Amino acid sequence: MDGRVSNFRTQLEVYRSKGGGEAGDLANCPVRNVVQNIFSKWASLLLMALAERPYRFGELRRLVPDISQRMLTQTLRDLQRDGYVHREVFPTKPPSVEYSLTDMGRSMFDSLQHLLGWADANFEKVRTARARFDAAEG
Amino acid sequence: MDGRVSNFRTQLEVYRSKGGGEAGDLANCPVRNVVQNIFSKWASLLLMALAERPYRFGELRRLVPDISQRMLTQTLRDLQRDGYVHREVFPTKPPSVEYSLTDMGRSMFDSLQHLLGWADANFEKVRTARARFDAAEG
DNA sequence: AATGTTAGTCTCAAAATGAGAGCAGGGCTA
DNA sequence: TAGCCCTGCTCTCATTTTGAGACTAACATT
């Protein structure tokens, strides 16, 4: 109630109205549909890497050590499908594949970056909150 | 390479250095640890709702029609644990429980909102990109 | 000839999620 | 007084998603 999230009543109404058609239905909201892919387990991490510079498949795998090849392939394909990532195959032997951000990917990442910045600035507070919660519930 | 994601080489280096200790290790990066919860399947949707005004459990369930009670409970508890959401029980009969954003939750949501705004403005482009990809791969 | 490299795919196990019943403790209606 | 509804959950079991690791093909290196 302190005004910091000012105009969000309106905002949520807008999202609602973009849903299936029934008033108040968030189930088929297109905003939700778009962010779902960006918020998937590995997407933001790969986007962070690709915002730095283009990477090859194997480089990404080494950079994000706990991703499986399966999910790396799948997440990259999803990001490519949504238009954030460009995939280019070089006909070397063995072939190499380079992934890079598109203009749209960079545009989206500019917005994502705000939240990453917040997390960077506030992860200690979150850690503290978690510790307090865990201590209180015992 | 057009400079729009300017200082992100540096940024990623910072995230890397905050990892386990080995250079270039993103596995235990605290930023990643924090955003993971915000990016979970239902969190952003509930945050959007709670940014509008406090809601009761049953209200949230009706507002987000395709969430299961199980995941609603669990996601709310995670958000509470991380310090974004306040849970208050009113001793009515039957008891009612109200969820609201904390100051930290509002602060975080201000950053998240940038991305939601981008998705709102660009979901048509994403839809187009998907259609093009799906048509090309057949 | 043996081994390593590339970017994947395939299979099977493990983890996360969904669907739906159950619960406690009252208030309503009949 | 019996029966049903309301609340905010938890529990169980089925389905979906993700992870771990083997396998591929064609070449380079040792």
C-alpha cells in the first residue's frame, strides 16, 4: 500500500483480459505463455552466457557444468524457436554450431537484467530470510 | 555486438566468481539460487496477483484456475520463506489465511515487472517467431 | 589402429507436478 | 439431530519433466 507497485491493479487487469475470454482468467494469458520459457530452469543462465558473447554447444556445456546435454539441446531449441537465439552451423569436420543472441534476444535480456541485478544486490537478504523461516518452523 | 548489453562480460564474470570457488563455476551461483524460486512455474503469477492486493488462499486458487492446491501451498510457502510474502492467519471459523507482499517482495517485483512489461509488449513477435520456426522445421 | 573430437539423440531412472480424496472444526438447513 | 457446506490445507498415486549415461558418424590426432 506504499505506492511502489503503483499501477499494477491496471496491469493485472490487462493480463486477465488477454486470457481465454472469460473475465479473470489467467490460464491462457499470452504474457504468461512468453515468460514461461524465459523462466524455465536453464534459460536465464544460457541467456546470461549468450549476452556476454556467442558460444558453441560444447562451450555452454562446460560453462554450465550441471546441465545435461539433453536439456541444453532442448532449452537452446526453445530459445531459438521463440526468436531470442540464433543457431549457426559451420561445416567444419567435426561440425561446430554457434549460438548467439538475436536483436530480439538482446532486447528481452535488457529487461531480464533488472531482475538479475536485484538478485545480485539482494541475495544476502534472501539467505537471511530463509534462515529465519527455517529456524522458526522447527 | 551492438553495445546494447554493454557491460555484461563483467557482469557474468561477477556471477561466476560468486560460485563455489572454482573459476568459471556457475553451479552454486547465489544469483542463480535466488532467481530459481522467482522463476518457478507459478511464482511470477502469484506475485502479480499479490502485487495488486492481498489475497486469501481460496481467492488465489480461483484467480489462477489451473494451479493445484498442492502447488499453490508449496509455491506460497517458498515465497514466504524467501521473504517476499507475508502469511497471516485470521482466527475466524473456518479460519482464513491472507497472503500479501512484504517490502522486499515489492522491491523485487519492481525489477520483475520490467520483464513482464516486455512480454506484454512483445508477445506477438514471439508468436510470429514460433510460427516461423515451426513452419521451417517440418 | 586406437583414441578423441564434434553436436547431438535414445533409453531408462529419478524427481517434480497434477488430480483428487481426506481432514478437522465448526455453521447452515431441514 | 442428520446431513451438507465452508475453510486451508495434507496425503496418495498417476503423469509429466528432468537427469545420467550410453550411443552415433565422420573425421583428426597419436
